[in-house]
Amino acid sequence: MNIKRILQIAAAAVATASCINLDLAPLDKPATGNWYKDKEQVIMSLNTIQLVQFWLSDRTEAGMTADLDEFTDDAVNRNSQNSMKLGTTTGNSSVNVKNIWSYTYKGISRCNAILDNMHKAKDTMSDEDYRMLEGCARFYRACFYSRICMLFGDPVFFLNDITLDVAYSTGRTPVLEALPKIIEDFDYAVANCPEAYSGQQMVTKGAALGMKARTALYFGTMLKFQEQPDEASSKKYLEMARDAAKACIDLGVYDLYPDFSELFLSKTHNTCEAVFSIARSYEQSGGVESQYLHKLGVTSGLPRMHNGYCSNNPTWDLLYAFLCDDGLPVNESKRFNPKNPWENRDPRLKATILEPGTNFCGIVYDFRFNALKVWSDKAGGMVPNNDNMLVNTDPKLPSRTGLIKCKGVDEDWTDDFITAPDKQILRYADVLLMYAEAKIELGEISDGEAVAAINKVRARAYKTTPENTSAYPAVTATDQAKLRTILRTERRMEFAGERLRMFDMWRWRIAEKALNGYEWGFAYNKKAELQKLGADFINYTPDVDENGIPDLGGLSGFAAAQTIHERHFYKEQGYLWPIPTNDVLVTGGNIQQNPGY
């Protein structure tokens, strides 16, 4: 299979796509109508669905201007607050909303075109291969519809390759009516896709089980924690999530990669932990820039000393959310040192947020206010530290929080600002934690399986085995509320920077608690106060609530700290995105806008 040629075909198709977001024209079907004549053409059509633009989450991917973490309490943009966190998003204002809606429906349309036309090629393959390829198409369609339901609510739901006129007359289908059909697609893929492939990689049974579990858990928890809980439906989907995650685990195909820090690097591909991932490639991109990370997708998080912009950085909220190495939150642990918040913490903190004083891709990163010069391998000596607010000619340019993301970042990012790590959609660690969460929310705690699943993930972070409890803070709690807090914190530490935080906040209905207030950083315009800190961080220990959310309100009493942006979240509308206005208007009112927009 010529991957480069596939990417080139897709690039040309995207360039000629309709300006209507609810795009129903299959982008890979030639005008002659002679496509799908054999098995290879069906496979080519399926392969184009793995183009990155159909799985948007990162800055610069197919026009994205922010990554999904910037809409949460895990990341802050120095320059301006986004409309999501200001509570001012509309169907016209957010290119990210428009792009995700548009490309998701283009993906759905591709799937429907394949499913409606692949019968033309049935005589060119075995029945087993035919069902497998149908399972792949139905898997992708289920993933896309799940995303629409999570982000936008009631979908415009169609299972055939329909015309625009039919689409315009179609209203929205209630989520709870669409979900069983989405689950049917996942189940078909589970039944007909193999556990693994000997040659070309396609959708696996494990991926279908894992994504089914993710979908079921999202709605099982959302229905439980929304203002008017639906206990019966919640229980149904929590049980479904439990069973799907357990079935994925029981396949015995996946395992946790032994080194958490190494797992996310661009050199690390096709690991034992990858349940569902999308390959990126610069060399095989065919000029399609969305197939790799580049430009602001790379430089926005890099330090000034690497010619980065330092505009998108981890928050202090995230820094304080990591547990200490005794398994306790910062406000309960005697091991927490507020003047050096990297000390005695869960190892995933240093693997996620760069510790000051660390040699980072050849140059020491150190925002601390006594570090006026830092070591450079290239210079072979000490050089002025432009990542220090006291040194840079514009003190607003270094990271306003002092924090830099290091998860997955290596020299491949800094040499030419182009990198192509695998886009990890679903990891085995997530399957384990989904299984644990479903069991916890169902009250199935006494068998110890939920705790065991959490401990597998936590032990890996400490590079030990779950049984070696002297080497890591093993979870031993049996109370449901306590385990819920532990699970939510574990997810935040494990998946920081992986674009899952927003979905977790929404389904737990905690965004209204986390996203009202301020984002905090150093007072860049108060040099005397910063000089007093020297090598220390601000001497502050926040309270941490039952959802693992630190309270940073007390920072107002520290002269060296100041607010960066306000955050506003309105629960009446904020748990869904608006439908792009153009689609509401062009359908003559058949597609109704979400409440509050």
C-alpha cells in the first residue's frame, strides 16, 4: 500500500471539499463512480479515514488554533484567553468548533460511502475479509458519532450515503436513541475484526472494545452526575463500559509500556500499550501539513532558549494536582515542599512538567530567578537565560507560569520544529482506569479488581510491579467516595497533555468548579518581588478538593504571583459546544442550536 499516495489523494480531496460543514460528499470517491471495484480500493478508502484531520485535538491540525487542553484547567495561553474559558463561544466564533464538527461529519460520510458501496467489491475477497473491512468502517463511524454526541449532544444521525437535500431536512436524533446504534457498530467490529494482523494494520478487536468502553463510560458517568440523573441509563452504560474494558483486558494482547517518559517520544512507535493510535509521518505526508506536528503546534510550548514562543504552558492548577510520592495530595502530605514543588512528587510530574535546572534538549531550562545564566551544550558554556523574566528584554515572553511541557518532547522537536509522534487515541492504561472507574461507580469494590487496575498504572509510573508495594504508594482504600477521588486524580496525572481532561471534566460535571476563577502565574512586572524568591517557588500550599482540584485563591496574598486570565464556565451551556451557525441556518431550522448559544 502506497501510504504517500493515499495522503496525496486525501489532500486533494480536502482542498475541494464543500464549504458546508455538514459535508456529505464522500471525499475519496472519483467523479466517474467506478470506485470500490476491488478489495484494494476499499482498503485505500478506509486508510484515508486514518488521516490526522479526522482525529483533531492539537494546534495546527487542519486549521486548529488551539489544542483541547487549552480549554481546561491544565493549560494556559499567555497571549489571550480563549472563548471557551471566557464562556463567550458562539457557533460563529470558534474555528476549532467548526473544524471538529466539519471533519467529523466528513469522516462519517466517508464511512457511509464505503458501507453503501463496498458490495461492488465483494467478489474480490473472502467473506471473512469482507466482514472485517465492514467492521473497520463501522468502527470509525461509531468513533465519529461518539465524538459528535460528547461534544455537541444530539447528533444529525444518518447511516447511509445521503444527499444534501435529505441531510437538510433531517433533524437531530436524541443521544439516547442514537447510542444503541453506535454501540451496534462497535459490537460488529468486535465480532469481525481480529485481535491482531500479520501484515497491514487495520482496526482490531481490542480497539473496538476499548472505544466502546470509552463511549459507554462517558455517558454512564455523565448520566449519573448531571443535574437530573438518569440512574437506570447510567447503570446500563456503566455495566457496558465495565464489560467492554474487561473484555479488552482479557484479550491478553496489551500491556503497559515499561517507561512512562519514553512512551510518548517520536521514536517510540507501535508499543504494547497502543490500543488505538494514528501514525504521523513527515516523510510520507505528501505535503499534507496536518499529518505531522509543526510550526505553532511545536513552538508554542518550547522554551525561549530553543527559539520557542512559550505561549502555551501547563498551569499551576496542574502542577499542584499531582500527588506526592506517599500517595497523598499536597495539602495532606508532609513530604510536600512548596518552595520546590517537584520534590517528593509522583514521578509523572517530572515526566510531564519540566523540572527547573534540567538539561532539556541540550540547554538547561531554569525559570528560577537566581538562574541568570544556564548551560548550553552547543555553546559549551554558560549563556544568558532568556527563559528568566529578569533576563529577557520583554519579561512577558518567558513562560508566565514558569512551567514547560516535557511529556513526549525531545530533540526531534527542537532541531527543525517538525516532529511526528504517534497520535495515541487510546492507551492500555486508559482501558485499565476505565475498568476501575466503572467498577467504582457501580459500587463493585469488594473484589479488589478496581484497586488492582489502578495500582498497575501507578506502579508503572514508579518503574516497579504492583506487588512491590514498598516501592510505590499502592492504593488500599475501599470507600467509594475516596476511590472516586483517587481515580480522578490518577487520570489527571496519567493523561496530562493527552487531550482527555476536557472530556473528563464534562462527564464528571466538575468544569463549573474548576473553570470559574483565575489562571495564575508569576508577576512578571514586579522584578523586586521575583528577586526575593531566588531559587524558590512561591511558598504556597493549596487545599485540594474531592475532585482533585487545587484552590489557588490564596495566591492573591503573594506579591510575586498575579492572575493571567479570568475563567468563566456557565453550566447551562458549557457542557456542549454550539452547532456551527452556518449549519443551523442552511438547514432552514431543522437543526436546532444547543441551549444558550
